[in-house]
Amino acid sequence: MSKLLPTFRIVALLEGVSYILLLFIATPIKYIADDPQYVRWLGMPHGLLFIAYVIMAILISSDMKWSNKTLWIVLIASILPFGTFYIDKKYLKVANA
């Protein structure tokens, strides 16, 4: 098990929450209420969390003995709403037990 796994799980959770907030709260407010401030507030933190997620996934993939297919699933999940929550339950929680 990777030493980075607990940190990766936290980053995955935060990235997933920030993405959901950005997609389902900030973006509708931007276009419906013509108020882009929430997108500005959430955009940068989400971007940094997304980059951290991708880098950490690549770093821990060898320690976790993930196949290339599994790594791609983990990476693609970062662009799907609720994808990081699925990854945590399917791939990360089992490894942490």
C-alpha cells in the first residue's frame, strides 16, 4: 500500500465535492442569475485539486499495482460527476482496509 493513499483519498473527496459544487451550483448561478463570482471562487481550487488528483493517481499507480486499464479508469473518473466517489469506494477503500 502506498504512503500517499490517505492523502490521495482526501484529494479525491475534495476534488469530487469541488466539481459537483462547480457544476451544479456555481455554473447555474452564473448563467441563470448572471453572477460569475462563484465560478471564480470555486474554479481555481477545483483546478488545483484536479491536477493534484491526476498527479497523485499516476504516482500511486505502481505502488497499488494498478494495470494501465485501472489507471485510466481512475483518471477518467476525475472528469465525471461523482466519479471520484466511485473510485474511492471501488479501488481505494478496499486497499486501505
